[in-house]
Amino acid sequence: MSYLDRLRSAEYIAPSGAAFTLYFDSLGRSGGKKAAIHEFPQQDAPFVQDLGLTAQKVPLTCYFTGDDYDQTADAFWAALGERGPGTLRHPRFGDLSVLATSFSQQEGFVEGMGRAEFTIDFVVVPERAAFPASAVSLEATVAEVSEAAVAATGEAIAEDFAPTTARDKVEAQEAVLASVEETASWGQKIVAASAELATAFDKAVRDLENQIDDLMDDPAGLAKAYIRVCRLPAAGTGAILAKVTGYAGLIESALAFIPEAEPAEAMKAMILSGLMTGLIDATLVGTIKSRQEAVLIADTLTDTYRAALAGLESVDADVGVIEALADGSSGAARAILARSFTLATERRVILATERTPLDLVAEFYGGLDRLDEFIETNGLGGDALFLIPAGREVVYYG
């Protein structure tokens, strides 16, 4: 018995039960390991944290031919866009629960007529027992770990912050106030949609600024007040991507402006920990438009944690703080990706003819309820509010 005997036909079964036999020329898959590498000062051996496997990806190029290829291709396109995972009966790798994260279709009318070719990026989905119920448990775990990071930061700053001169104390205080000012400038835009949250945020900022002299003599109290300022914008109910991007910018700025000399290095650890805690919290509340946006959020979260980790290690931050932030960041990324399976796919269309927004929204969504969303997503204004010209690309979620 050879490998040809073990090779079988490819078939995709949509969540609705629609089945399609797929013709193919080549097969492949990819995967990897997630790991956080911690290289502590004065230690030769790194601490490598195994964060589990990355998503297993099964890309596939397949095609349909025959007199009715066009109807089969249209039905397959609709099946790929259905919510939830389908089943890919893979010729080589067995029956896989998969989600199509992106897909494209090409047809030739000079060469290759009567054929529709699809290029699909499938991601293997865990067993249904772990999804989607796991998203809820993941978010609960992330919230618990976030609180652990706050507690560890307070304990660490109380132990590590011990300025020996007035200049040291002033330098550390200036670093904190600069971060608070930048956080407040950005955070006020995030919390503006909620009068209650905006009031609480403004009060937290004013209290810290007014009490900064006393708080410098109470490092644990300072950490508590500072982290409260950092975390409040995370409770905003707007777009999660906007919050995550904002926190990432604050962390990038903090890495650039905070001096690393004693005792400002203790402040750097507190500031980075506070902002990272806010970033992790930001993933728990808010909206995500599409699967692609969810992946971007998870990637931004992971990349920002790595940057913050380098800053924390440069000032020999407390290992407990680092571990709590590592657990929180990886857990938040997993929770976001778990949510992505229930989200719509972002779709882009280049208009062949000029169309009105009303016509497009009715076609894409089956009604006009999402007209305002469509206008905002595509930045329509001026004449485009009435007639969108041919050749323009528009985005919708379906």
C-alpha cells in the first residue's frame, strides 16, 4: 500500500451542511511554538516560557470546472463566509475543523475558461468543547491575572523605590507626571462616550497630580493611584483596536522618555506595568468588527508585550510582575482569537460601475440598518455620500 492509496479526495462541509468536492494540485500546512524568552541581568541561561502552539494553518488552492462551475463557485464562496467553523476533509491530514480567515477567487476568460480557482487560508479550530465556551473562561482568567499584576507591581515598587537624594526623587516624580499627562490626553478621548467613566477618570488624574508629593513617600499608594489612571480608559466600550493601539503608543513613548538611572528605573517598571495592565484590560470590553481586526489586535498585543518586556528587563523588574504580565498578555491574545471565530470576515470590493451607498448596503447586508456603519467604515463624504465612483474600493463585513 503506497501513499497514493492513502490519499483521498478533498471535501469542505460548511457549517450549514453544504458539501463541496475540491480539486487540488498541491497541499501544505504550517505551525509553530509560541515562546517568551526572558534574559535576566547577571544570568547566562535564559528563562524560556512555553506559551503553547501557534495556530495551525492549512492553506489550500482548489478549483471547480465544468458547465456549471460558476454556480458551484458562487455557492462555495457563500459557504466560506458562513459563521462558525466548517469541516475540511483533507486529502492528507484527516478531518479538520477549520475557519477560512481569508479567501480569494480568480477566473480566466482568455486562458482557463470554465474554471474558478480559490486560494484559501484555513486555520484549524480546537475541538468544540473548548470553543466558543473557552472565550468566556479565558476572559475571566485574564481579569484574574490582571489583578495579580497590579498586586505584584505594588509590592515591587514598595520594595524597590528608595531615592537617596532630592534630585532622584524629583526625577522619578517627573517621569510619573509626564506619563500621567500623556495618558490623560489620550484617555479622555476614549472615556468621553461615558459621562460616568469620564468623571471617574478625570478625578483619578486630578487626585494623583494633587497628591503626588505625598505619594512619592508612599510607593505602594503611588502604584495604586497610577495604575488606576492607566486602567480606567480600558473600560471604554468603543473599538478595542483603538484602545489597544493607544496603549501601544503610550508604552512606546514611555520606553523612549523614561531614564533608566536609579531610582527612575523603579518608576519605569511601574509605568510599563501599569500601561501593560491597562492594555490587557482593554481587550475585555469593547467591539471588534471582523476576524481580520481581531488578528491585528492579538498581534499588536503580543508585539507590545515584547517591547515592554525588553524595557522591564533592562531595569531588572520584579520577576513576579513579568510573569503576571506574560500570562495576562498571552491569555488576552488567546481570548481575542477565540472571539474572532464568531465574527464576520472583512470583505473588499472594487466597484465596476458607480453605485449609491444605499444600493450597496442593501446588497451587502439585505437592508439599510447598517448604512451609518458603512459610511463611517469607508470614510464616505461629499459626493460619495450620494454616488460612489467606479474603481473605488469599499469594505463591508459579512
